[in-house]
Amino acid sequence: LGKNKAKIFMQEDIDIRFADVAGVDEAREELVEVVDFLKEPEKYTRLGGKIPRGTLLVGPPGTGKTMLSKAVAGESGVPFFSMSGSEFVEMFVGLGAARVRDLFEQAKKKAPCIIFIDELDALGKARGLGMAGGHDEREQTLNQLLVEMDGFDPNIGVILLAATNRPEILDPALLRPGRFDRNILVDRPDKAGREAILKIHLKNIKADPKIDVTVLAGMTPGMVGADLANLINEAALLAVRRNKSEVGMSELAEAVERVVAGLEKKNRLINPKERRIVAYHEMGHAIVAASLPGTDPVQKISIIPRGIAALGYTMQTPTEDRFLMSKTELLNRIATLLGGRAAEDIVFEDISTGAHNDLARATDIARSMVKEYGMSSTVGQVYFAREKNNQFLNFPQQGAAEYSQATAKLIDEEVKAIISRQYENAQEILKQAQHILERGAELLLENEKIEGEELQKLMR
């Protein structure tokens, strides 16, 4: 029972190399040093330098933390002990600590080698969190890990790698230099990174050589390595369904839509009146987006129902990766979201429930502008949101607000004022472009889809 449950991969079992890992160049460079040390330790000890004892890979789910650590073992050609943080903890008291001791003893015998602990937060959660007394066993396991990490000599050649997407809950004693000396961020890839990842995955399928990877990378902002791998697989399955001999750009574009908006529901019968409302609603979004500066260009408008609730959608793709947004761009984004509701109001002089998601997103942006970005002259340059607990997992924030009821009222009024102003803005744009709205809605009802180029022709 006290034996560790680590899967041991010998060097011949691991076929992943650094060439298979793309889009995380900085993280890869940091780990090349670890490989170098395992191959030639004397190069580092000659100058009196010590290799980091532990290296912690942090980043959002699906960015390739586990794959990177396997690539380290594959490149260095040493045994690789792989274990999840939750595998240490059992129902029997003292078992986790015994497993930690056994793991390090075995690793020392097989040195040089790599110990990899996945999901470290299951084991390394800060002590004192949670129910009193109920987590005693986990704390004992963590204490044993702290002792072992302090006790072993890195020059033996045992290197500890760990991965987590919740670094904020780890015990501070675990993160101090001498235990996990080096924190490596494995972040979401940028456009160039996504291109490199897509090229690696496209090698594994029969793809049309004319596929434009740059365009595809531009269509997938915010996606991580796991999403892109899934995207290529979806495209391959679509090509099989269509009896094609290779995967083309049309399958990849369709796969992006499936991943982003959900599955097409062609059999869902919508009555003609509702179809008209959806057509005007989507054209409203598209015209406002095309009329305002600093908005992402519209790539496609569709009134085919998708996913659980979407009766139609307007797909916008950014031309480049963005890390900063100006106040004007955020306001234009709110106006674009409210364009659908504004179009319904102008054409039918009535409004429907179709704008539910748009209103939620517009309110989120407006509230962030007031509470987090200090973009309201009435409320001022003050930060009112509680610090987000999670760096990489987008859980909603917990805890009471740290401001008075009078301030809460002021924030609510300001959010409402921002949304009202942008709604009027959207209505103004659509009233001036009502002939385009009518023509576009007719085209949509006829063809069910409008591509971005057709919209630009209409706008001209």
C-alpha cells in the first residue's frame, strides 16, 4: 500500500521531443537548460552553479504543460516518473507520506531521472485552508513532500517538475527558492504560436497543401493547443463525412464555427415570423460593427440555429492579437452587441428575448469599465472589483463587495448610463442605414448566410 503509484516511463517509451511542442517558445527555452543539466551536469557544477531543484509549470488548462515535461524526459533520455497530485492521498492515514518517501527513494536509485507531479494543487494546497482537522492527511503528505524536497541533493540528478493551473492556492513553503526555484508560465499562444501548433497537427492528417494556416490562426483567437488539436480532428471527421480525399479550408472553417458557436441545427423549424426577427437582429449587429471604427471585421452572418440557444450569429474575427483595449473600442463593442436589439426595435417596434446573451455581455463590459478600468468620469479612477481569485480558471468572484451602498448605487447608475448611450448610438447608425438593413435581411432570409465580402459590398 505504501508504494508509490507513479507510472515509470523509460527513455525508449517516450517519443515526444521539443520539436513536437510549438507555441510556447519561452517556456521551452527555460526547460532546454534542465535537459542540458541532465546530459552534462559537470558543465554547471564547474562554476559552482546549482541546477534548480524544482520547476513549476503554471498556465491555463490545455496549453501543453504535461506535454512539455514529457518532452524534457524524451530529450534528456532519462527515466520519467509521472504521477498526479491526487494519487498520493488515500483513505488510510499516513499513506500519502509513505508514498512520497517511496517515490523519492526509487527516483534516487534510478538517477538521473525526472519526477513529474501533475495537478500539484490537489496535494500542495496551502495548509489551514478548508475544514479544520478534515484535511490532516493531505497536510501530512504535503509536509513529507516539503521535507523530501529540502533533503535531496540536486547534483544526484533527480529533477522535480510539477504542473498546476491554480498557483494562487499553493502553500508558500512549497514555492520558496530551494524547493520550486523556477516558475515557468506556459501561456495561451499568440497568432504566430497558433500557426506553429496548427502546422504540427496538420502534418498528422491528409490536408490540402493550399490551406492558409495564417488565416486559420487569425480565426482562432484565445484558443490553446488542446483546442487547436480538437479543431483539426473535427475538420478531418467532417472531410470523412463528405467523402473527401483530403481536408480542405472549407472543413477547417466549418470546424471553427462548430467549436465556437456549436453544432448546426438545420432540422430545427423556425416559423417565418421568428426567422425575420433573427435576420434583422443579426444584420443589426453586423451593420453597427461595420460602421464603427476599432471593431473586429465581420467574417460571416448566419441565421442557421447553432448550439443550445443561438438562433443565428454574427462571426467577427480580429485581424491581430490584442492585449490592450481603449475606452472607445470597448464602447463600440457594447454598441455592436446592442445592435441586434436596436434593429428589432426600429423594424418591428417591439423587442424579443433573442438579445439575452448580448445584454449579458454588454453589461459585463460596462461593469468592468466602471469597476476595474476606471473609465467612468462620474465614479472616477478607482478600482472597486475584488482581486480575482483565479489567474487561469475563470470562476466568478466570491466574497462581499468592499464599498458602500451609495457607491454601489452610483456604479449601477453609471453602468446603465453607458449602456443607454451606446443603445442610442446603435439606433442612430441603423436608422441612417435602414435601406442596407432591409436589403441585408432579405439576402439572409433567402440564402441563410452572408459572407464578410458581401456585407462590405452592401455597405459600400
